[in-house]
Amino acid sequence: MTLLHESILYHLWTALLSLYESSGLHRFLAAAGAWCNRQIDTSRVLRVLCREGAVSRAWPASFLCRALSWLITLPGNLLHRLYSAFPRTFEDSFFARLAFSLGENTAVAQSWVILLLWSIPFTYWNNAYSLLGFVLLLVLFHAGAMHRRDFRLDLAGVGFYPLVLFGAVCLGVVLSYAPGPSFRFLLYHLSAALCVLVTVSAVRSLSDLKRLAAGGAVCVAVSGAYGIIQRIQGVEVSSSTVDLKVNAGMPGRVVSIFDNANTFAEVLLLLLPLVLALILCSKRTTSKILAAIVFLVGGIALGMTYSRATWVGFVCAMAVFVFLWKPRLIPAFLVLCCAAVPFLPTTIWNRILTIFNPADSSTASRIPLYQAALEVIRSRPLRGAGLGTAAPQVYIADWNLYHADFPYVHSHNFYLEVWIEAGLLGVTSFVASMLWNIKRAAHAVRHTAPSPARTITCAAAAALCGTMVCGLADYLWNYPRVLCIFWFVFAVALAGVKVCRQQETP
């Protein structure tokens, strides 16, 4: 630390910081920030955003919540009764005590599981790994619950709307046009549901929350560094993902340990805000610098994916983060964004300009996809075609609803795809789940003093907002691993709210 403080870069940074603090720009931004803060504090939008809904308030005490909670906590209660009947037997066993200790630290184990699961290269990846990993964590959690009455699965913290969404997902299999392929996708959604349930239940303190964010940061570091190495080594430009007529001179899109550039970008979109939160809430300078390096590596890799929808989603995520964390920094954020535009590489700037260019084949190709999805909705508005991308593909092919030269994979729109897979109930409960979680996060942030838990909650909510924007032009659940990462961030937001409420202020 002493070497850091004595370095030339440190002295240069402090000198620049001192110069900025005495400048007119700083005074202007401070005044503008204070004005923004006052406007937001008194805005009706914020009051609506931070208001907890009737369903959210009524859910924990409802009969359905209590009945389902009794059901899912039954294994833990039975194991606890077994422990109570033979306490001496278990306490004298080394392996039993080890299981109890590991179970009480399920959040620590989960951070390692996350690190391992999401750092496996695509060529070695199997979609069964996620299900096995979270089943293992569930078993571990029950081991901790065996000798502790207060260690139980928290269904009330998961919420009503995600539960309805999971019900709609199950109905998507029952009512599917192609039940066989849909059942396979049900297993992927089951992995995601276990991820949410275990995460919300296992996180009990700030340290647990920070460990999960750190697990996500390691994934960003590994995948981001490998993506940059790919670029250095050279990435072949694929005509199937890049229109070379409109994007002349654009290099190949990095995929890192994944099989698709958009998939890699979506993972970074979900996890980079958590890395930013670690920068802001780390107490040690070394940890801050390390997290900042990871954020920089992930940001550079995100640029190298050339994923336009994800770029827009990431900017929106950062804007939401600033809005929730410190609204007075909004003017500074806008100035920084405008100042960064001239420094963008030409290839990135040209790629941005093609977003609304109908001559770009990637943009134009989405129109027949949207049309096919809308035809499915028109013919099966309530039940959809069936869970997973395979069932809509079969339905669209059988009824000749898609007319384009390239194959139909998915609709490239989050909301349309959820609708055609899980029906009207599915898309309604999905949107409701997202808005409910973001509102809960905003309410918790509003009523909590500045703290690391508050910062991580802001980051998770911001990531969800970014995915909602990105979802207008892409489908994030096409790959089961991204599906689990999405719901992991969703669960981190819920867990952050729980930790924030432990330190809530009137």
C-alpha cells in the first residue's frame, strides 16, 4: 500500500483530482446534481416506484405462501426432528459436523459453484451441470437446516410473481404443441428456480451477498480475459453474424468461453454491474483496484462482442444504477457519456449507427422473426406454442409461418419469445416479476442508508433493467447457462433487499 501511495500515478491522480475539485466544471456538476436530487426526491415517479404493492405486502401472510412454505420446508423439519431425536449421535460424528458447517455456509459454497459452472468452456459444457450444481446446493442447505430450526427455505422472499411464472412455465409443457422438446427445457427452468430459491434462502448477511457478487466478478475476469486473448490471436469474421457490406472493416466478434458473441455479451451485461458495486463497496484499496481491473477487462470484452442490443442495455443499466445509487451524479454521468463518444473506435461507432439501418441484414432479419412470432401469438394467444425454443420452431414449421432464407431459431425479442413459449400468463407474470423486483429494490434503496448491501442491490436491479432493454432486440434465455445467470442476478436483487431491510431506516 505504501508503494502505491508513493507511485507517480498516485500523485498524478491526486493532483488531477485536486485540480478538478477547484474547477468551474465541478461546481457546475455539483449544482446540477443537487438540483437533480431535489427533483427526484419530490417526483411522483419515484413515489410510485418505491411504493410496495398490495400483492407484495399480502404475499408472506397468505394461505398459499404458508402452505407452499410448509411443503418445501418439510424435508428440513423432518431432518431437524431426526437430529433432535439423536443429537449425541450426530454431534459425535465428524462427517455430520462437517455437513452442518458446510450447510450453514451454503452461500460460500454457491459462490464456488457459480465460479466453476460459468467458467467452463462451451466445448466441455453440459446443460445438466447447472441442475446438478443447484441440487447439490439444495442438499447442502438441508444439511445446515438439520441442526438449526431457523435455517429454512425462504419462499416468502422469492415472491408471488416468480412463483406464478414458474407455474406458467410448467403449463407451457402441459399445453405444448411439442411436449417432448418442451420437457427438456423445463429441466433448465427448474435449475433456474432452484438457483433463486437457494440464493434467497442462503444469503443471510452482507458477507454472503458480497461473496456471490465476487463469484460473478471472477466469471467476468475469466471470460473477459479470454475474450481479449481471442482478439489478440485473431478472430475470423463470420458473414452469418456480421453484414460485411454495412460493417466494412469490422473485426471478428469475440465469443470467449461461450459459443456466441451475443451470449457472451449478455453474460457481461448481467454481471458487470455487480463488479462495479464491488469497486464502490470494497474497503481495501487493493480490492478496489482489483475489481476496477476486472470491470475494465469486462468492459473491453463487451465492446469486442459488437453486440448492439447489449451495448444499449449496458448504458441503460449504468444510468439506472446512477439513478438508484446517487441521483446527484446523473449530470456527471451524462457529461461522461457525451465526452466518451469522440473516443469510441470507428468500428464500434459504425456498428452503433447500423442499429436502425434497414440495409443491415442483421437488423432486417428480425422483421420476419417478429412476424412469425406474432402469427403464433395470434393463433395461440393464451397457451403459446410450448416451452423452449424447439416447440415454437416445430409449430412455425408445421404451419408455414416463417418465410426467410435463414433458419428460425427464436424471435430475437424477450417478450415475444416468452409469450409464444409460455402463453399470456407467462409473459404477464414475467414482466410483473421484473417490475416487482425492481420496485422492491428501489424501495429498499430509498429506505436504507449508504452501505455495501444497498450498492449491490442497486447493481442487481440495474442489470435487470439493462436486460429488459436488451430484450427488445434479443432473447436472453436461448442458452440455459445464461438463463441461470439471469435468475442468479434476479435472486441477488431479492437477497440484497433482504439484507437491506435488516438495516432499514424509517
